[in-house]
Amino acid sequence: MMKTTPLFSALGFSKIFLSVVILIIVLSGLAIPSLIKSTFYLGLFINAITLGIAALSIGFLAHQCGLIIFGAAGFTGGATYLFGIAVMYFNWDVTSAAVFCLASSTLISLLMGMVMVRARPLPFAMMTLALAQMLHSVVKLTAYREVTGADDGLTLNWSGNFFGMTQAELARPANFWTVAWLALCGVMLLAWWVGQSRAGEILRATKANEERMRFSGFNTYVPRVLAFGLAGFIAAVSGLLVGLHSAFASPELLDFTTGANSLVSMLIGGATVVTGPILGALLYTMGQDQFGASGHLELLTGVGVVIVVVAFPKGAIGFVQSGIKRLTGRHHASN
Amino acid sequence: MLRIEDLSVSYGSVKALDTVNLAVSQKGVLHGVIGPNGAGKSTLMDAITGRCKPTQGRVLMNGIDITSRPIEWRRRMGMSRSFQRTSIFPGITVGQQLEMVATQLGEKNLHSILDTLELNEIYDLMADSIAYGDQRRVDIALALVGQPSLMLLDEPAAGLSTAETVKLFEHLLAVVRQRNVTALVVEHDVEAVFKFCDAITALDLGRLLTTGTPAEVRVHPDVISAYLGSSA
């Protein structure tokens, strides 16, 4: 029997070499604040990271399960509110609140996933949107002003240090970069690892042909619930970062347009690899900055998104991948 | 092994299957199911495998009533199936998908399936890049993984040429004999069924006409009038 060649070997990399490369990238990223002195641009990149992580949660579920989250804001903004409620209402210290935020968001996602992943892709997408809109309405209710701050939102103040940083230090982009960068690397590695694992293989096979999977003895339901839970966790990381950095939870975080930013970032970047949504978020954030300066933000964003989606159906990362393939193909041909 | 008692399936006012009774007890045989379009062949397959819900009757496997059991449960009982449309995993290699299913079902002799169905040559190829005839063999291999005792194949030769159909049935005969698995095969190519199957069931308009050896079925008056006409 012939054996399938593992991806790393096919690329000529050993696992150790790949691990060293990843470690170098992670450590190099920590040095970025010493290279970019501008607080504005560092802040812009931090926004791209939080948006990218939210886009990654959408992209992960889209690539692995074929399910699109329209209401990503419900998962990111919901996590920001959970963090805010923990520090303001329960008066927990920042680390406990962060753990609570991630754990409860993941648990809620798992519970919702038990109901939602049974739906077909379009109803699923609409249910996530409905959920986000419901949350948006709930936090604005004056009856819950004490807990959510209603229309005014929650201004957050907390005690304790988060990874040795006070609230004031976390608000400074140069300091917060370390937290954001490590969180980004962590969720990217997690999503990549799950995608490469047997669980990822089962999820993609289920996406391709669920009936055959069931007739092959696979439970196709539980893996999708777990994938939804993981997507919820990744989105919660994004929401937590927003809460830690901005120290503010506002109803706008739960608005459809906030979720749409993540969705568009995923479309621009592509979802086939974990770097796609991150690249998409970076391009989207930079584009928004440039378009905003022109005074025609919505118009230029719309035109830009249409051009990118039509020209690069597999996203920017798909374009990069095909470019590399062409180059390496030529290289092999010339050899 | 498999017993069907008074099985009926209705779609609205249309009776796709009408009180069908069938018993398949012999191991290591090819059992063909023939009939014109609308005879209820695929519905019979779907009702046996749990893909559609019978309106009446029971499906028993090894004496256990499996009529309302979920698909995964039936698979663990030893029932597998292939579909009218090729049902493989397009985005991964032939080897990856067979190994994935083999791991799930604890299949130890995947290599013998690959050898018998001549799949070694295409093992590392992406499943959607191989020829249609090869895809049909991969489909059958996926149904064979996990040592099923009963395999239901819905038109395995659909879309194949006469030569490819003959080759596919030769492969099928080889695997059912080697692995002592019984295959219930729905097939439009009546000549192939008569040539290769050990037993045949004939259906017409949802009703069972007869079950017997190819020689018995070939001379059955109802079968002659319903399916074979003057060419029988």
C-alpha cells in the first residue's frame, strides 16, 4: 500500500524546522512596537488583530463546516460584555474576569451550537444574525442599565494586573501589542492544529459529504458542535482583547455592521488557511483608514470589496498561494 | 441476515413500495434487484438503510428490528451502502478517505480491499481528479471498509460503459466471495445482473414480483412481461 505523504514532508520541512520557524515569527512579532513608533499605526494594527481574530472564527467554521456566521458581533461583543459585567457588576479582578469571559462564551457557544448546527447553512447564518440582534436589543434595555449600561454602554474599571500590566498600561498600544500579538498567534496555532488533526479531517469530510460520513459510522453532529464551540472561543478572544484595550463595552459592538466587518475581512482574506482572515482584516483596516480620509468611506469600501471578491474568489491569500505555486512551478520547470 | 416484512413507503398519495417481503440469508453472494424506472428499487434501498422512513412494515437484521434505528447504528450492525450518485469525498485523496473510514471502523485489511478493487495506483490521487469508473470503485471500497456483512449498492454501474460495467461486476463478485459479504445490488443493466448475480429480486410499481435464481427469474411470466419482453 502506498502511503500518503504528509504536508510538511511534501513541502520539504521537518516538524522541528517548522516549529523553529513559527517560534521565530512569534518572537519577531513581539519586537514590532520597537520598529513602529507611531501610536496611531500601532493602534491600527491592534484593531486589525482584533478584527482578524473575529474573522478567523468565521473563517474557521466556514472552511471546516461550511457554515457562515452572519452575527459574529454577538460572539465578540457578547464576550466584551461578559468581561465588563464580571469586572463591574461582580467586581472580579481582571484575570478572573478574563477567564470567566472565555469560559462562559465557549460554554454558551457550545450550548447554542447544539441547536444551531442542525440547521442548513442559510438558516444557520440567519440564526446567528438574529442572536446578535437580540443581544444588541437586550443590552440597550433600560431595565438592565445597572448591569449593561443600556445605551451608554459600560465604562470598565478593574483591579489587578493582566500578565503584569495594569489597566492604564493595557490601554497603551505599545504595551497592549504583546497581549494582542500572543493572543493572535495562540488562536491561529489552535485553529491550524485543529484543522490539521483528525477532527479537522472529519469536519471537512462531513462538509463535503455528510451522508457518506454517517454511512461510514461517523457521528457528524458532535464534531460540528465542538467546532462551533471553538469558533465561539476564538471570537471571545477577540471580544476580550477589545474589552482589555478599550475598557469599554458599547451596544455598537453587538451591531450587525461590526459583525459585517469581520465577515468582509474573511471574504477579502480567504478562509482556506488560518492566515487568510488575518490578512483580510489587515487589508480591510488599512483600506478603511485610507477610505475614511477621503470622505467616501462606504462608497469606496463597497467598490473595494466587490473588486477584491470578484478578482480573487479565494481571497487575497488564495491569490498569494497561486502566485507562489506559479513561481515554484516555473522554478521546477527551469530545473 | 436481512428480512423485510410488509414494507411500504408512500410519498403523499403515491405508493413507492407496496407491502414488500424479502429475505436475504446467504453470505458471500450478489443479490440483484431489477425493475424499470419507478419500480421502487432505490426506495427499497433507502428504506432498508434508514434514509427514508417506511410508512408500514419492518426491517430486521440478524433478527433485530432496525426500522427506526439511526444510520450510524445500522452501520455498526454491519450494514453499509453506496449511492446512485457517486458518494466520495472530493477534496481529499483516495488513500486519506479510505484510511479515515478504516480508522473509524477498525478495519485491519484495507490493503486487501485496495488490491481486490485495484485502487493502489490511484491511492495518492485526489478523489475528484480520478476517472468516473475509478470513483465508482472508491465508492464501493468505502462501503466495504469495516467488514460489513451486508452491502447495499444503488446502481454501482450507472454511467459506465458496457466494458466498465462488466469489469465492475467482476470486482464486486471477487469482493463478496473473498470477504464473505452479501451485496444487494440495484442495477439497470439487466444483462449484467443476470450474468453475475446469484439471486435476483424483481420489482414493478412498488410491488415484489418474484425472487429466485437468475434462471428462475428469467422465465418468470410476470418478469418477462414487465421487464424483459420478447428478448428474454
